[in-house]
Amino acid sequence: MFKLNPINFALLICASTFSISSFAGSDLQKMSDQELSDMTGQALMSLSYLAPTDSANPMRNISGSNNTGFYKLGLEAELSLNANIKNLQLGCGGINGAGACDIDIKNLSLSGLPDSYDSSGNPVFNNGRASTSASLTNPFIEFAISNPDKASTRQVTGIRLGAQQISALLTAGLDNLSQASTTDGIQSLSGFMQIASTTGSASTKAGTFGLSNNQILSGYATALGSTVKFTSDPSNSSTTGITIPSVSTTFNIPKTTVNGVRQGSVTINNIPASVGVIPIAADGSSNYPASQFANDALMVNLSCDSTTGTGLFGCGGITLLASKAKFLMAQGSNIQNVNLSVDFIQSLSMIHNIPLTGTGGYLSLQSSPLLWPGATIASGDSNLTSLSAMSSNTDVAQKGWWMSFAQPVQLGTLNVQNQVDISAVYPQVAALVTQFLSKQENYPALDAGQAIGAVFGVPITQKLNVDLGSYTKANPATLTLMNQQLVNQKVVTNCYGGLKFC
């Protein structure tokens, strides 16, 4: 296997030309059959052709397009490359409209893979990134020709540049910002890229629960041998709410595919996640001290319905003496096992580090959709005869410019940098807690002292441990995360001398 950089390759071509000229003028030497059989070698370049009917031609069964052949010129060598491209724009304007590009990437860099990764998953280069080079094994140029066997009607319908294997770090953008950028990184991408399954984590932002009409808690409690209905009152001036502290959660991100024309973001739906314990009162440790919940209170209205009964010495008697009460969470109160379904929507401008660890890849231009030889085809699409019917897991290069990578890209652990606001989940949690407290086996029990104290305005302090595991298993609470800054997307400069880009 040869290892060449572009300059060495040019020199080699010149030297080869000189050698061939010199060889032509020398005497040929006769070799025996045995001497010929002992000779081995490898061609620097190879030329191959896939006919429209060839079994390896992915277009052979496509209706209306089964007359496409492929000519491929390959370099049987390893190219080394380190490059920075300030502004890569392909397929801009025209049928796409003013300002729209098939591919628009700002501050693109290609280098060798890092020597290691830090504790956050960011690349580390021992001698500087600019001292490394990407490795492109067996690069090639390929042409798609319709009607290749008819000189009068044949025409070029596509061209692509690629490599059998690419070992490199591809980065887009200069800075790992906390919000999407319109001037840095990937702005538009037409192409096919699989993202390997990975894990992630996030910490939630602390908040206050119970201060709005969509966060009302309701349920039943037993007191003095009777059942009383209670309903929190967010409009009461004495309601200060319940503190929801910051908690951490991990989640598993399934394998997903970025596939489409002029995309600006990637969406991963229905990521399962679970929050084991959400303290809603002090837990006896320094992590969640009593001072954190010192001002918490819910005013609740007490009432009777068909479930409680309305006898004078039952619910009716209690509510006659006390129609309202202040409710406090006792130490150890918590909400347990909240299952979530997370939709993750991330701007491509916030994904900077794309390690290519031996995957094949190509950049192509075609006048109509094409399946290039060797392109990824989902198992369920292999027998289809229409490109438009194929799923998003099949690499159908669309009209215009197209960038593709053959194997799934490992983005590493996707840990969210900043705390995530989950207040949008509070109304769902309120409904689930109400459902929990409306089942008889979960009714809080008030002793005589608490019931009598409520009549005289003494707050009711009760420990609640609300396990929502069974309630959220089939119908998890839903949460959407959008444009989250990821800790492992720091961009390492590909320049000498402290420059960000060169």
C-alpha cells in the first residue's frame, strides 16, 4: 500500500512519465514463464465498469433507471490530507432559490484523528491538530452514465469523489456555542449520515410547582374516620408552591439517520429516559436540606363528593369547620420513577466534531436520484423498484450535491452542558399525581390532631411518596429538548500559532 500526500503524488506521476519514456527507448528483456510467474505487483490506478445489467449494479432493478452504468477510476494508494475550508458552499441558488445551498458549511476542517479524548469527550492532540493528516485509502472518481452502450444517447447523469476508507476528524465551526448559529458550522446539509447509538445525560433546572391552574393537585385523604377531597388552590395568596430541585438523568439515544435535502437540524424522537427520585421536601442529607424547601406551602380546598359522603359527622362536618387548609410536605416526601419520552431536536450548527474511523464516504453531484455502487441499502428496501419508495435508512443520493458516509458515525456521549428547563412537564406530573392520590390505597391518612389543628389554621404536614412508575410506563411524560450545548463538541483549532482558523 502506498502512502502519498498530494505533492508526492504529483511528483510520482511526473517520475513515472519519465520512467515510461526511458523504458520505451531501452531493449526489452525476454523472461521465462517461471520468471513471469514469480513477479508480483500492484497497479497504482485501476479502472472498472459496472454495466446496467451487472448483478453488483444497484440501479439494475430500478424502474425507468435500469440503463445506468458506472465507470470508476481508482487510486490504489493512501492519501494524506490536512485542509481548512473557510466557506464550503455547493448547489447554491438556481432551482434551490436565492441564498439556498445544497451544502453550506462554515469553517470546515479535516485532520487526523485525535490522540485521545478528555474527560468530557473532547478531542486531544498531543502535538497540535495541525501536525496530523487525514488518511484517505483508495480514493476514486466515478461517473454514472445513462445508456452507456449507445453513443447517440448516452450522457453523464452523475459524478462523485470518494474514498474506500476515511480515517479523520471532520469539524465544522469555530466555537461550541450555547445556541444555534447562522454564521458558523453546518448551515445546510444534503446527504446521508448514520449516527450510532449512544448515551447522554442532563441535569434539570430547579423550579416551583403548583402556581398555575394547569398544575393543580387533587385527591382524597382520610380523617376522623371519614374521607375528604382536597384540591390545591394556586390562586390563594398563601400558596407558595413546591420546590422542584435540580436532578440528573441519563438516557439512551438510539441509532438515527440524517437523510434529506438542505437539512438544518436533526430530530430524534421518543428517547426513553427516567428520573428515579425527585425530592419535594428535605431528605435528611446535605444534598437537599430543609432550608431549600422552607417556604413551600399549598393551600387546599376541602370538599365532599359521592366518594367522600356528606354526613354531618363525616366529610360534611369536617368541611363545615374547615373548608381550607395549608398543606406542607414532610421530610422524605418525593416523586419516584417518572418515565419520560424525550424528543431531541438539534441544529446541525451545534454539532462540530465528526470522527470518521475508517468509514467510506463520498461527495457527489447528480441530475436525478441515484443509488451509487456500495451505497447503504436498508434490508427492507433491497427488493424495491422505486427510489422514492425507499426508507430514510437507504442512501439514495438526491438531485444536486450530496455528501454521504457509509458507516455510522460515533459522536460520543452526548452530555448536555446547561441545565434543562422541564417546567413543561409539570402539568403532566400534576395530572399523574392526581391520578395516584385518587386511588383509595394511596389516600394520605390524617390523625386526629392534624384534622383538629386544620380547623384552627394549623398547617397539615404529611409525607407523600408518589410512585409514578406504573402510571408513566405506558404513557410517559413527554419533553422536548431543543438546541442543547453538548460538552463534547469543543472545537480544536487546526492551525499553528494560536489562530482559530487559517
